[in-house]
Amino acid sequence: MIYMVKFTQPPRGTRDLVGEEADLFIDLVGKFSEIARLNDFKPIVTPTIEYFDLFAKKSGVEIVQSMYVFQDKAGRTIALRPEVTASVIRAYLRNLYKEPKPINLFYIAQCFRYDEPQRGRYREFWQLGLEIIGDESMAADINILHTASEYLTYIGVKHLVQVGNVAFYRSFMDSMGVSGDDQDLVLHYIDKGLLNNAEKLVFEKYGEEASKILRELYYVDIERLSEFINDYRNLLGDRCSKIAQEAEKTLSFTDALRSIGINVEYSPSLVRGLAYYTGLIYEVKAEGLDLSVGGGGRYDGLTEIYGGSFEYSTGIALGLDRIMIVLKEKGYVVKTPLRVIIIALGSSTEIYRAAINASRALHSSGIIASVLSEPRVSKALSYASRKGYLYAIIIGKKEIETQSVTIKDLTKGEQTSLHVSGLVKYFKDALSS
């Protein structure tokens, strides 16, 4: 028994999806693809493994430390992807850079991070992503969040969008002489809710004034943002104009989201753990879950990091695993089409051919139909009831001779026979009623 448990238990931080959970997973993936396509996003599929350096280049402290990294048989350093944006940019530079812009892409992807497993956090997890490459305007960010919000509304997830702007922190830290690596670490601490760690680092290396400004920025609300920037005009110098523009953009962005019915709030403490963000950032909180179900923002210029020319980019990733938690706790039920089972009473070629032809006719009308070859009708009907089929279609020697089918309503216990030509109409009528 111990031996069996060893080989049936998945690795820590991963899990099997079966039954209703697997149905929910496939349903949500299909609906995301549907909404993304309706908003004219095109699919992109990138490898599950990438070169380690792709993510080490600009993903940030947390991502690099939590990656699954290994040497392949040729001695190359490979990583299981911890996120997808870097892969999308790599694929863009290799395959899509000549395409007319903007380029709207969506993906459904497995990711891996060696985190401590807990509620809503797994070592293997799934992301539903949207990316727009080549659009400088705020309209791209609105399009991203509109599409994500449309999807969440479609599946019944009430949500709040929190908006921040990492350019505020970057500009102030640039002005205070904070190095790029230290900036990444400060933002990592803030993203993890460790403001004291961020302040301590800045205080020890850049002085008390820099630490004080960092704390003020962490708490300043959007109404005071312009005033706050003006207070430090001398410190910011040439950067003052740029950060003032970012403040105006942030205010306009939140107003625009409200105008299209999205529940939104400004959060000065919002940064993001990934080091490549450059401006507007956002997180999506779902009602009933204390964790975010998605996040993203501007990563303008990431193309340059990988050797390409500068390009404007923005995107979001939704956590499918967390969305599933929300919906399961709400009692979300996947609506399935009518399911019937076709019982081939015998193993003759003629009977089996008739059963397959019946299944094809039903499939063309969107009815789930499978074929079971079983000589004992009582055993076949018992199986059908336990598996939750509503109807059984019986085809045996008698049905072949009369070109008919026998239909048993497994809920009511009623049975009827009809000509094979009326099979599809019978179930269409059943569906309409």
C-alpha cells in the first residue's frame, strides 16, 4: 500500500484535475478563448521550457529565485517558464516584429514556480493572458482591462481593479540615486507588503531623506499626487514633467475604467513583483478571495532588453487556478449539452456501424453521444444510469432488421421505438422541451 501511495501522489504543489474540476477548467479555458477572440486577440503558443537567461534578464528577484532550472543533455541551462510575457516578447521578436501594429495576442499557459504551496498558490499553475504590442496609447491598457473584465463578468466573478503606477517609484528612486538592482529589490519588498524592509535598505544605502520620501509615496492618494510631485520638483528635476504626465495618465485611466462600468480604485502601494514594468500597473481582486486573480501593466521597452528595437507593450495575466477557487465556492455549475449513450447489443459489424452512424448524426446537432458495445442490455442500462446519461439508444439485431432504434428515457423509465430517420428530431424536440 505504501508503494502504491508513493506512485499515485503528484509532486507537492501540483494536483490532478478530474471530474467536475476538470469540466470547470475546460469550460473556463473555452470561455476565455471565446471572449479574447471576440475582442480580436489572436492566439499564441510558446514553449513550456525556455532558456534560463530569458527570465533572468528582467523578471525580478522573486521570479529568478523561484524558477525550476536544470541542465539539458547538451549542458544548456533551461527553465520551466515562471510566467509568459517574456516568452511572448521573445516570440514576437522572432516571428511577428514585421506585422502591422498594434498586435493583440492571447495565451493559455502552464507556468511553474517553486513557491510554498498554500491556498490559491501552486507550484504548477495556469495563466490566461492578454498582451498588446505596439500601442503607446492608454487605449491599449483600457482594451486589456475591458477584455479581462468582460471575461470575469461572463463567468460570474465580481471583481475590483486596483491601479498603480510603478513609474512614480522608479522616477523618485532614480532622482535619489538608487541603483537599478536596488530598485528591483525595493519594489520586490513593497510587492510582498514588506515596506519596513524596503525603507531599511534605502535608509542604509541612500540616507534618511530617501527613506522618508519612499514612505510618503507609499501612502499618497491620487487626489494629493500632483501636490506631492510638486513638493519634490527640485529633487525630480528633468523627471518632474514625465512623472506629472504619468500622474495625469493614471487619473485619466481610472476615470476611463469607471466610465465603462469597471469597479476601480487607485492604490499607491501597488507595485508588481516583476522587474520589467515601467508605468501603469493593475491588479484584479475577486469578491470572496483575499488574493488577486490577475495582474499586469505597462512593460514598454522590454523588446530592447532582448536585443530588439524599442516597442510599447502592455498586458495582463489572470490566474485560472484562483478563478476556479472563487467559482467552486460560489457553486458554479458547468452547463453540459444533452448526453446520450448508444448501446450496441452485440459485436457484429452491421450493429456497430449503425451505432456509429447514429452517434455522428447526433454529434452534428451538438448532442453528446458515445457508443457502448455490450450484449446484455440490463448491464448496459445500469452503467448508463450510474454515469448520469439521460437517455439510452439501443441498437440490436431487431433494430437493424426494422431500420429503427429503441430509446429509453432513463429518468422517467419510458421506452419508445422509432425509425432511424427520426432520431435527431426526437432529441431536438427533447432539448426544446
